[in-house]
Amino acid sequence: MYRLAERLYPICRSITGNGVRETLAILKEIIPLELTEVPSGTKVLDWEIPDEWNIKDAWIKDMAGDKIINFRDLNLHVLNYSTPVDQIVDLESLKEHLYTLPEYPQWVPYRTSYHNRQWGFCMSHNQMENLKDDNYHIKIDSEIRPGALTYGEFFIQGKTKEEVLISCHICHPSLCNDNLSGIIIATFIAGFLQTLKTRFSYRFLFIPGTIGSIAWLSRNENKLQHIKYGLVLTLLGDTSPFHYKKSRRGNAEIDKIMEYLLRNESNSQIREFSPYGYDERQFCSPGFNLPVGRFSRKPHGEFPEYHTSADNLDFVKPVSLGESFTLLLKVIMLIENNLKYINLNPKGEPQLGRRGLYRQIGGESRQKDYEMALLWILNFSDGDNSLLDIAIRSGIDFPVISDAAQKLQHSSLLSAC
């Protein structure tokens, strides 16, 4: 996963353009993405697909011809969606188009201007302070013209039409945690799931933030009825604890699953829904109200490296990516196995020993939990309680509950709803 981050990190992405296409082409080497191009000017809900932006090069030179800022060294140096410019300006005029972070004077900020046509550069505050009172040659070799918004989609057909939606945003340039970590985790989870036979169908979206989810929703309203679980993945590569933001519903199954799984994760947090954040706010808008939450580590805006050059390959750790991947696998395992059952012998407790469900000799690890799980499942399998409900109420780990339920079903004591 980290090697994929290294490969994707240098690419200049935006909400449109060739950087997005290049990124998706690399992901297609791992999973068979289907690409969709939505032309500029297309109405998508209350929005319109903008003109496409592409950039070849950009720099600031002093009068000696030395490059002070070079886009090819760090693509954050250019205001994303900058209009083209090639002129000589004095220092005062240049500073009107410079963006810095005085509170972190060694870092370069990430800034965008999608809907307000202008040009600009980002640099460290220390670098700006060292600029001499002189003229400067500035150039941004970019182009804004009608084109398309591109997104990728990968669908895995399960045994049922009910779907799990996994979404990540692909619109940020060289930001490793806020962008690449979500892309990478989604890609490798998709690659793993395509080797399995799953109960649910899985839909993976690789979309530009906000406008991408709005575009997808506007074109796929007929599919939304099948979405039973959903997660937006982002900020999963740093070393901070896990965070989960609930869906707008607040009590959706995905909310219960994430609360359950994070209860034993050190310093993890569950947060209530708010209409600010990533694409969960589009999926959870009142007209859709999908059961989609957001899974991350430290939330956006709550760590200093957010949207700066410090969100680089050093900030993201391979072990953190691995932990995030593993926890998401647990989410999927729980989704796949969280069934409801009916007790087929509900009058009194069935004789479990003669069915081989009770061990005759003790000593097996977790045997007591397993035997208690049998009793809890039999008592609460009334068609209303899921295995997760039983695990939460009993305090017995879900894998033990799930294993016990399968054995009861094999013994013809349970029937799946």
C-alpha cells in the first residue's frame, strides 16, 4: 500500500483533469475500474460540472533567471485551478497572489480556487519573508476549457442486490493522508473482496470531492435503494486514533457496527453527524439520507499538517495503513455475518449436549464464552435481534457469537431470516 502511495504522491490532481485520469489509470492496474466522464456544463442536481483544468508547468523567477518557486518540485506551489499567466510583476503585486502559513512558516499550504478565476502561488512564509524588493517573472502554464469530470467506479456483485458503498475522494494533489490514504485503502479492500464470494454487493467510488459525489448521485438515483451500508474513507494513514462520524440517521447499522468495533480501540472517538465534512454530507443530504458514515483517524482540520506540504510521505506510516486496512476488514466481516435468526425450538432450552454443541471435557480456550453464546443466541433469536445486537447485549465478542450461530444452524436449531 505504501509503495502505491509513493507512486501516486507526485501527481497533480484536481476536481477535473489529466491528473485524475492518470491516478485512475494506475488504480486500474489493481482493480477493473469503470471510468465515467461527465462533460463540462452538465447540470448535476443544483450544480454544474465546471470547465476542465490542466497544468503543465509553473514557476517564479528572479531577475537573474533563478527559480524561486518550481511547480515540478512541489505541485502545492500553485493555487489549484489557477488561470494561466506569464508576466513581470513587482514584489507588492506578487504578494497579492501569494498564500502562506505564518503559524507554520516552513510549510507550504494547499489552496484552491475552483469557482473564482484567478492565479496564485503557495510558498512557505519564511520564503516569502526572504523575497527581495525586486521584479519577478511569473508563469503558470495552465489551461481551463470545456472538458469533463472523471470518476472511477468498481462494482462487485454479491449474492443479494443489497449494497455496501465505499467512497473516497481523488481530487487532492500531493497530500498523502488527506487523499491518498483513502484511495489506497479502498483500492486494496476492493482488490481483496473481488477474490471472495460475498453476501452483499460492493460498490467502490473514486470521485472528486463534493462535485463528484453530487454528479454520481444525480446519475444513479435508481441504485440508492439498494445501499444498506456506506463508508467514506479518508485520513487513514497517520498515527492518531480512529474516529468515526455517524450517518445522518445516527442509528443505522453501520453506525452500530463502527461503535462496536471501535469500543476497544485505544482513544478512538465516535462523533455525531454534522452537515460539514467530506462526501458523507452529500450521501446524507435529506433528499437521500443514505446510511453512510465517515471512517478516519484524526478528523480534517484538527492536526496542523492538514492541507499543507507536511502531509507528505513521511507523515503517513505503512503500519498505520495496515491497521486501517485490518479494521476495515473487520467491518466487512461483521457486515457479511450480521444475520438475524429464528429459534426453531423456542419452548424451553434444547438439549445441546446430545447434539455435540456442549463440550464434554473442559479446557478449550474461550469455551465458556462459546457455550454462553449458544444460550444467548437461542434466547434472542426471535427475528428481531441481529447477531450484533446479541453480541452487544451479552458482552461476548462477535466472532464467537457468529461461530456459535453457524453451529446452531447446522444442528437445525436456527433458521436465518
